[in-house]
Amino acid sequence: MNVTEAISYIEATHKFGTRLGLDSMRLLLNAMDNPQDKLKFIHIAGTNGKGSTSTMIATVLKTAGYTTGLFTSPFLEAFNERIQLNNEPIDDDSLVAATTFVKERIEVLLEQGEPHPTEFEMVTAVGLQYFYEKQVDFVVLEVGMGGRLDATNIIKDPLAVVIMGISNDHTDYLGNTLAEIAYEKAAIIKEGSDVVVYPQDPEALKVILDFAESKNANTVLVNPDDISILSHTTHNQTLKYLGDHLYLDGFELKLLGDHQSLNCLTALEVIALLIRKGYSINSSQIKKALSNVVFPGRFEIFRENPVILIDGAHNSNGIQAFVNNMKQYFPNRTINLFFGMLEDKDIEESLSYLVPIASTIHTLTPNSDRAMPADKMAALISTSYGKSVDFYDNMDDAVNSINLTKTNEVNVFVGSLYMIGEARTLIRNNLL
């Protein structure tokens, strides 16, 4: 098996669909001798901000000298991004080896009449096996969807649990109310867990705190007043931590926007928790890590004359944060918008934030069977807002349409990560 065959094997399991529940995952990991029981985890759930916060935590731990695994989803440009060691994607040989190991165990289970694992279960198992083989000190483990029945919830006793911001998403699987969704995500909290909770809507917060209390968990509530933005440019922002758990004077963060300052604060509270548990992480290491941390596809600026940026804001909360960033970093500029979204997302609310800031709008179809077709999206925007909208059948034409002589224009690709990754590759190859 080579790496192309390994990835094809994993992605072929997409046909088994989404199956929430832990029975299949438990069978598979038992056949693998339960690598997850030999690892230490920071487990992160939530609707928005998981990826940024996970990356910040992992970068701090790596900078402090710990061998750190990072498991996220989905990927932007290459499958290997989903499983990282010290912020580097899994190498092809290791991916092949871990996939082969998992495949052999699955074949035995199938012979015994057990169901085939789903794609996400497969990827999770491959990641856990790789992290075990590399004997990592920590795994920063991002939930795929929900929490209670997510494959990652097979872990037993995380060092820390993090609940990021919760909003209405994946309602077909997680429930129709914020309270129902919050319960699904809070259910990664185990008996006696140490929990860090991002600022929440009161309805979601009550559910999280009630669940934490039922598990005798120790809870740290992230207080927005504990972070201050001292200044910002299009390259970074200068922050100051004002809480009681760390001493950090002004420090730089490459990730931009008010929402990233809150994600950073959440990451800092997790680091403070680990320090209280006896792990060695000092202020200079934290500051160095945050000044260097990168998370591709999140308000990522490639050029400044003209501006070209991408943002994987793929639901209404993310779109709202993106629009706030545009107003903060590029006020009164002409916005040339390229947009695509999955059909099961809150499109109309997202458009209500996005359309008013755009001077010109082009729609695209994300590379997903759940995508809203570009022509349908264009018609929706035109009908609802009376704006002229065109659509592109492929990303090459969209990227090549950017006029590099219009130096005052801000060209933005925003929406589904399935679209943003493709745009990122072409922008880097064709326009830089």
C-alpha cells in the first residue's frame, strides 16, 4: 500500500455514512490493544474555535519541549494535515503504516460479522495508533461532531476538557435547540474532569455547568475581561492577559480578530491548568509560541496590494466574526467577495451579515455532496438582496478573475472549508 492507496482506502469508507455511537469504535480499538488508554489528552468540543484553540495549545506545548500530537478535522489542502506531530502533518510512510495496521484489524472484525467503521472512526483510529507509536506526551484531540457519541469520546480520563462556543449546527444529529446541542458537547466531560468553558449563551452554559456538576468536574469559566487587545495590524495583534492564573505582559498573536483573542484566552486557561497539574511551561515559552502560531485558512492574508485573503467561516457565527474582522482591518474598502457554503448550514442568516459589506459577489460550489450549487446560491442572493451576482463553475476561473492592478480592492474567499482549501492552493500557486 502506498500513500495514495492508503488515503483512498480511508476515504472509500465515506460510503458507510455518519454513524454516531461508540460501539464500533470500541471494537476497533480493542482489536488494536487500545492505544488511547496509553495517552494523555486535552479533549476539545464546540461549534466554533476548536481548530484555532487546539492549534494554540499544541504550539505552546511543543514550544515548551513536549512531544505533542494534534488531531483536527477537516483538512484544507492535504489529508495528512488531520494528524500532526509537533505541528507537522503525519509523513506519508507513517500514514501508510498506521493505516495498514488499522486495516488489518478491521478485516478481522469484518470476518467476525462486525460492521465496517465509518471514515471518521478510521481516521481517529489511525491518529491514535500513530500518536501511540510516537509516544507523545500530549494529544490535543478535537471532537469531530457533537461529543457524546463522537468517536473521540472513547477516551477515558482526559487531562483537560475544553468546551468552546456552542451554536446551532448539525441539528439533524445533535438536536434542534441550543440546550440539546450543548448537552451533546458537554458529554465529553468525564467523572472528576478539569473543564475550561469558553463564554457561552446562558442557555448553553446552564446545560454545561449542570452536566459538569453531575460529573463532579472542576470548572474554569473563561472571562472575556481577562484579555485585552492593546493594538493590532494586518500581521498580528498585541494582547495582555489580565487573569489570575498566569503572568503575561504584552504578547503577540499572529491570529487576527477579537474572536481569536478569546480563543487565545481559552488556550491560556488550559495551559494554566496544566501548569497547576505540575507540567513545566513558562511565560517566555508561551509568548514565543503564540507569536509564531499559524492556522491556515482563518482570516489568512496572502497579499496586501491588492489584498487577497481566505477565511473558513462556514456557519453564521463564523461569518459574523469574519465580517467584524473586515470592518476592523479593512474599513471603507471595496470588497470583492467569493462565497460558497454547504446547504445544511444557516445560509440565510450568514448572508444577512455578509452581503451588506460586499461590493461585488461571486459564488462557488464547495467540493462536497452537501454543497449548495453556485448558481442556486447566486439566485438566492440576487432574489433576496437585489444584487447582481455571478457564479463560477470552477475555482481556477474564480482565482484567475482577480485583477491585481486594483490595489485598493480586498479580494476575499469565505465559506466552506471544502472550498477554502482549494482556493488556498490556487492562490499560493498562481498569485504569489
